[in-house]
Amino acid sequence: MGSFIIVVIIILFSAFGFFSFIVYLVHVLWLNGENRRLILRRQGIEGPLPALLLGNVPQMKRMLPSATPHSPNMLPSHHRLMSLFPYFTHWTKRYGRSFLFALGRSQFMYVADTYFVREINCFTSLDMGKPAYLQKDRGALLGKGLVTTNGPVWYYQRKTIAPHLFMDKVKDMTELIMESGGELVKSWQSIIEANGGIADIKVDEYVRSFTSYVISKVVFGDEWQKGMEIFPKFLALINAMSSPTILSGIPFYRYLPSKNNREIWRLEKEIHSTIMGIVKKHTESETARKDLLQVMIEGSKGNVEPSITADEFIVDNCKDICIPASEVTAVSAIWGLMLLASHPEWQTRIRAEVSQVCKGGVLNFDMLHKMKALKMVVLEVLRLYPATAFISRQALQNLKLGDVEIPKGVNIWLWMLELHTDAKVWGADSEKFNPERFANGISRACKSCQAYIPFGLGARVCPGQSLAMTELQVLFALIVSNFSLAIAPSYRHSPHYALLIEPEFGLNLLIRKI
């Protein structure tokens, strides 16, 4: 009898445990998300109905085949990049410029409305930060550095590192940027001479070498050559993580020892080892260091919270500075060269401007600020072809954006592509390359300056924007001053989205020395 009672108790406890587990799953996987969606729906923000476990991922995958196929050579208009995201185009038509969707159990609010952009831009509280999924899904790539952390940890890192990338520091980097650009020019001149005065050159790797050399010098100083070994690994890691698990629809996929995951883990380990090897040389050296790595080493000894170790502070911030400065800037430069090659009249205009300002002398920082046409071109490149499709935020607490209550845990995607080409804001030629629109600055280029956010917005605006702008201006000025560019017959215009929006098959140009 006693044994029977024990068995019954065990069965009851097991049943209760299983029931509790089911209730927990329903609460975590469904009710939490539904409560957040209900709060927003009551305020007029709708969206497609998500599935229980995978959210709207299955719907998004079904719509992908309807995306516009790549077009050969030239393109009638430089868009639509939104064709890479047919589900957002479809949902925008149905629900408007702000709507809800879900990736797994994570709730997202799509925003291409300048009202919300303005509110987020003015938001100063630490109650809004970066989504938690970044450290989970992109941990190997971004870690716990400036890009992914929130609250006091982020604030300390920003205060420590960002000032060393501001305009006054970038001014002193101009000579370094010119040096790197000069090496690219020499490489192309040699190829062109060997090919009888004109050459079909795939420019991608040359541009990446240009941006990598600059940031390697800035971050690693005298150890820049060792630092350069990391950048191919960064690119390989980006390619390996080009299908984020948040979109895969397979929960916990990042933990499985698949071939791709093993490659990610290997690259992450090698990058960590290389950076820490350079750190060891820094700490053992008796020479005073002035590079950014030294700033990170000293910052790692400060009042950092236990959630990030000293090694993570250094390595992860090296990643968060080097990857955008090398890869994101390079992708923007590649698109810019494509646009310049497609519009020879702007090559002529920049060439004349450089000649007039430099008067045969060497380009310097002060000269760049006198080159109006050059800056207009850079601004237009970043408008039409932002390397990143969206800017992400997360409500870390219940908060208000204007009159709208945003529940804690809701992720916000500010959709840059739609904002940058909205005809109601930019005019009927919103999809065309027209740098002239920036003749009187960003504020006069469109009806709302909130519709132009290539470097992010608010307190978390990209700290490296001055460096990126200067690199793009220097590179375009040097190339156009020395060469004439045209689109090569082999070029296939096929914007491709993985982690960045880049040419799927690279950029081939016919380059002639002037």
C-alpha cells in the first residue's frame, strides 16, 4: 500500500512538473509576446499574425522567391534595395510604415516613420539600448563591446573609446589615410600600365586593403602588420555568420556543432588569440603607446562591471571598432565607385574641384572641407546604398516614444532603406543618384532630416562617422584625380544582403589613367 502511494505521488509530481513546464513554455513563447503585441495593437500598430514558435519567419521565407532577380550590368534606377526584403514591402502596403512582426519569440516593431525616428533621436534615457539577441546571435562577431552592450557598461566603454575617433583626432589621421590611398593608386597604375593604358579591375580587395590599413594603424600602432592578419578572419567570420540564427527559425541552432558553427568558433578563437598576442607585446613594451589599443588596455583596468572581463573589454571593442571601420566603410566605398563610374559627369566635377582646391599641392584635411561637390557625392552614396539595412534598438524598460507606449522587451528596427528613399520626403527622384540635392546641406535635402540616418541616431550614433566620411572623401578624390572610371561589361548589378548590403559578385570597373 505504501509503495502504491509513493508511485501515485511520483506520478502526480511528474504530471504537475510537466504541466508547469508546458505553462512556462506557453508563457515564454506566446503570452509574453502576445501581451506586448496587444499593448501596441491597442495603440493602432498592427502586423501579421505570428506562428507559435517561429513567429513570422515561415511567412518571410515564403516571400523571398518573389524578390527581384539581379540585373545584368547597369540598372534603370539604383534601387529597389527593398526588393531584398519583399516581406517588409508587402507588410508596409498593408499595415503602414510602422507595424509589428516576430522572429521566433522576439517581438519587433518595424519603423520607417520620421515621427518615431525623431522621438528615438531625442531619447536620452538608458532605458533604450541594443537588442539582447545581438550578443546571442552575433556574439562571436561583436561580443560585449560598444555595439551590443547597454546601460552603465556601454556608457563606460563609449566614454573611454569614442572620443579617440572624433573629428579632432581624425584630422591627425588624414596623412595616414592619404598614405593608404596612395598605395591603392600605385597598385592600379601598375596594372593599367601592364595592360596598355586601360584595365578591367575588380576593386573590392583593393578598397578593403585601403580601409583595413588605416584602422589597423589607428588601433594597433606599431603592431599594425600583425593587426592586418586579423582582417581576412573578420571577413571570413562575417561570411560564416551571414545567416543569423534569429532568422533561421531553428531555436538554439548556434549551439549545435555544425560545420558552419565549428568554423565560427575557430575564427573567433584565432581572432581572440591574435589580439591578445598584440596586447601582450603592448604591455611588455617600455615604449609609450599612443594607439587606440592602449586606450582599450587602460580602460579595461577601470571601473568595469563584472559582466565584462578585461580581456572581453579589449578584444570585443577591437572587433567593434575594426569591423565597421574596415568592412562597412569598404562596402560604402565600393558602392560609391560604382555610382561614380555610372555618372562620369560627377567624376569630371570632382576632378575639377580637387584641381581647383589643391592647386597641384597635396590634399589635406582643411582642403577636404572646401570640396562641396565631393561631400555631396559621399552623402548621396550613403543615402542610396547604406551598408546596413536598419538600425536596431530595444526597450529595456516600459517607455514612451511621443504618445506611444512601448512595452519592455520590444525590439525596434528603424528601416534605413525605406527612410532614405521615401518619395514623399525626398521627391520624385528619390531613387536616383542626385548629389545636387545636398547642395545646401542635409537639412535642405529633404522635407525631414530624420529621414537621413546613415550613421545611426541619438546617443548611440556611430563614433567613427568622422573617420568614415574622411576616408570616403579622400579615396574618391584620389581615384577620380588619377583615373577615369567606367562600368565593366562583366559587372552584374546584384545587391546582396547577408549582414551587410554589398555587391554579390563584386565590382569590376574599366579604369583608365588620366
